[in-house]
Amino acid sequence: MNNITKVKKRFFQYGITIGLLKPGLLNSIADVNGVMVGHVTKIKGDDVRTGVSIIDPGIKNLYNLKIPAAFYVGNGTGKVAGTIQVEELGTLEAPIGLTNTLSVGYVTQGIIGLVLSRERVPKIQSVNVLVGECNDGILNNIHKNSIFEKDVILAYKNRRKDFNVGNVGAGCGTRCFSWKGGIGTSSRLVKIQRKEYTVGVLVQTNYGGALEIAGVPIGTLLLKTDYKEFIADTDGSCMIVVATDAPLSSRQLKRVAKRALMGLAKTGTVMREGSGDFVIAFTTSRKGLEGSGVLGQCLLDSQLNVMFLATAEATEEAVYDALFAASTMGGRDGNVLEALPKEKVIELLSQYGKR
């Protein structure tokens, strides 16, 4: 059931630089202090290719020590749970879940169970849980539920700093452009008034278009992009989670979240009509939390430009990370998603002076 293999080489290890800013030590969302990610991958028979991923901000007693958060919609064909309260209150009070479209309810219930079993929640109070999704129906039979509460608990137990990417967790059955996609991650370090902060991004890719890497039209050069790709019945989606330790308010986090979609666009997508492109952003700093008594200590809006740049760069690279980490996978009805031909791509990037 739980089939997690360690990726031998990630995108950045091929010597390709994206953008201007330096990545963190792990080049991962886990470079943000405290943040960890856990997966459970479900592969069974010919038609189960799915999973669940948990992003834990690493705040002890998170329900009672809520952190600033925001949610932003690029194209809204999707079913993300818990967003209305985040829009209203601007806080995150539980770990974030990612899964397939029709398992959102099961993962929501699983995370609620986790919170109730680990934290003091007054009997009259509810728990708001953010759970994002992508439709992995090309390889996975989404009408057959394969995700249960025990999988959510196991994914939470599996969380770690050096988590795997590619065909894992919620990315097990998903695609990216004309190839196999999955989970990808990246980070950037920023300095604002001599203080260093980290911006980390995790993506669950499941969309198409005309793949570009560092401005090189890879899809066109490999003859994997045509007009048919843009009118496909399944438009796909992308879930993006942005984490930082910078002191930001919910309003400022929403501004940051918008820039994640600029990074997504640089990979070659236009967020098509049937796509669900969503961004969840949070900070582990509580300085921007209203009512905490320290609201005035968050960054000035005039200082956010480098945060915007970091978010766009990390999102773009996280997509490439998913592509380079994923391997060929077959699934439902004999469908197959091939891995990106990395050697050909590296050769093309070298020809264009990108490596």
C-alpha cells in the first residue's frame, strides 16, 4: 500500500538555476523552521494510484495558537475544504491535507480526528481544516475510495524534513503537462533590513499546457505540445502551499499567494477553464495575528517585493522538481503517464545556455 521510494536526484541537483534568489539548505518547504511533510501512497491492483500528503506547520498546540493564513484562487474549478473560514478569519488552526478530489471529505475527517486527539478543543467548538485536491482520474479510479482515516494518521506520523517528492502521497496519480507529475518543492531565502527569512513552496501538479523550463520551450521542442492539449476534456489542476517565517498579516499573505500563480504561469500554463489552481499561504510567525497585541510588528507592504519574487521563483522550481522526480506509472484502464525524458531536457537546456 505505502510505496515510497527515495528520489536519487532532484531538479536543482542538475545544476539548473531558476531566478535570482538562493534556495534554502534543503531547497524545500521544510526549510521554513518547524514545517514538515508526510505522505501515504496508495498503489493497489490496476486502478488505485492515489494518496494523501500532510503539511504540518510545526506549531505545538496549533488549534489554540493559530497562525496567520490566506487562500487565493487562480481558476476555481475545484473542491478545497475549509477555505471560507480562512477567508473570514485569516488563520490556520490545523495541518493542511492534500489528496484526490473525491477523498477530500475523508482526509478532512482524518485531520479533525488528529486535532481532537492531540489538542484541547472545547466541546462546543468545531475545527476548521484546509484540504486541497487534484483529480488523479487518469491513473486512479476516483470512484473507488482508497483513502481512510488511518491513512491520514499514518501520513501525519510519516512527516519529516527530508520528505520525498514525485510519485508520492497526493501526487501518486497526478500528471504535469504531457508527463507524469506529482509532489514538488523548493524554497528561497530573502533578506529584509538585515534579517533573513525563508519562503518555501510545495506543489501538487496535475495540469497541462506548453511546458517551458527556464524560458526554454521544452514541450514544443519535444513535440509534446499541440492545440489538442489545450482542449483536452481534463483540464487539470495545481495545489500550491506557500510557507514562510516572515512576520506577515493574513492580508499580506494573500498578496504573497497571488505571486505563486505568476511562477506557475512561467512553467507554461494559462490556468485553463476546467482547472483548479489554488494557493494556501501561511506564516509560522504570529506577529501579524490580529488580537495578539503585536500586529504592528509585521513587515511593511513596501518591503514585500522580495517576498513576491521568492514566491514566484520557488513555485516555478517546485513544478520542475515534481517533473524531474516523477517516474513512469501505469494505472486505470491501461493508461500510462511517461516520465519526463530528463536526459533530452538537460541537453536542450544546455543548448540554450541554461546549464
